[in-house]
Amino acid sequence: MNLHLLPDRTASAAENMAADFLLLNRYPEPETIRFRHYGWRHPACTFGYSQKINEIREHLPADGIELCRRPTGGGLVDHRNDWTYALVLPRRHPLCSARAGDSYRRIHDVIRRVLEDQGHPVVLQEPEKGPGKKRSALAGVCFARAENFDVVHRDSGAKVAGAAQKRTTRGLLFQGSLERSSLPECDWEGLADALADGFARALAGNLSPAPWPDIDPDEESGLIEQFGSEEWLARR
């Protein structure tokens, strides 16, 4: 199974969400793993598919933030100082039929190993034993606290990497974020190549750079309009 490393792109929040959705559902080589790093044209936050818009607005970090609902789950993510990526696994990959916690752990363990190899003191957040954790007022804010199998700083406990998932009949979309302030000495310029190599090794893929795929521009425009619409933003 091949892993395609796609070119970096910088776009609006709606364009980024549409691109990830299309990489999951319309990729011309559906039996490949797809990986990309992308940036944000404007200061942006995204939030999980199931979250309520009124609660999200209470936690927005500033005015003038571009806001978009993701197709994946998870919490509110501030993208003003993060490093964002998407990983898509084809349907026949074993992680597509694994439990969500197992796929989350496996993918974040790759990130942990890549960062550790670069000298960063990071570990996976282990599940707490005993009674379940009480939900806090900031439970829906992704980087407010570490959840099970997030990547965290070994010394400070600060959350380094979190993510959200979506499974369909086409495969698994994993949208992830690394907080730059938690790794001030990181080689962010080379991280996409390092992670692509790590994912290829761990997920049984042969790594190869690939051009951006030819996708129906009308479908892409329609999805960008959908992800940018007030109806999509306020659907819950």
C-alpha cells in the first residue's frame, strides 16, 4: 500500500475542510494512504461536527476569527499557532475497522516516535484509572486539556498533539493539530516529510510524493460553499 505525500496548501477554513473531505471521498487512487500539511489564509478556529454552535461561540479566543465546523468530531481548535495535517486511510486498511481509541492511539504513537527521534520529550497521555473524569467547562476546547492518547510534553504535561476522526464507507479521515508553542525548538519546515515517512513505515505504506489530485471543480466549489455557509455552521 502506498502513502502519497501531497503538496502543502494554504487556504480558507472552508476550503481546507472541503479539501480534506474530498481527499477522503473522491481521491482518484482510493487504495492509497493520503497525507498533507496545510496552513490557514486567515486566523481560524474549527470545531467538531457534533458540537453546539452557541457553546462554541462562548469559547472563541478573539473577534475576527474565521470559524468552520469540521466533518470530523473533536473539540474547538485554535489554528492561529498550530501545525495542521490530514491523514486519510483507505477502507481496506486495518485501522478503518479498529475501534476509534485504537486508531487514535496508533496514529498518535507515530507522531510521538517522530518527535522523540528529533529529541523532543513527549509521551502519550495514558487513560486515567478509576471513576470517569468529570466534564469541565472547557471540555469542548481541544487544547485546554489532554485526552486519552494525545501527545503531551513529558515534563510539563502540556498537550502537544490532538486530533479528530471520521469513518465512512470510503475510509478514515484523521484531522490533526500540533501546538507550536509546546515545541519551540521543533523543525516545523521538515515535519511533513518526517511524519510522512513515519506514517509510511508504521502503516505499511511505501512513501511517494504526489501532485494535488484532479477533482471536479464544481463539486469542490459546492463543498466550499457548504462548509462556509451559516447553515452548516449553525446546524447544531
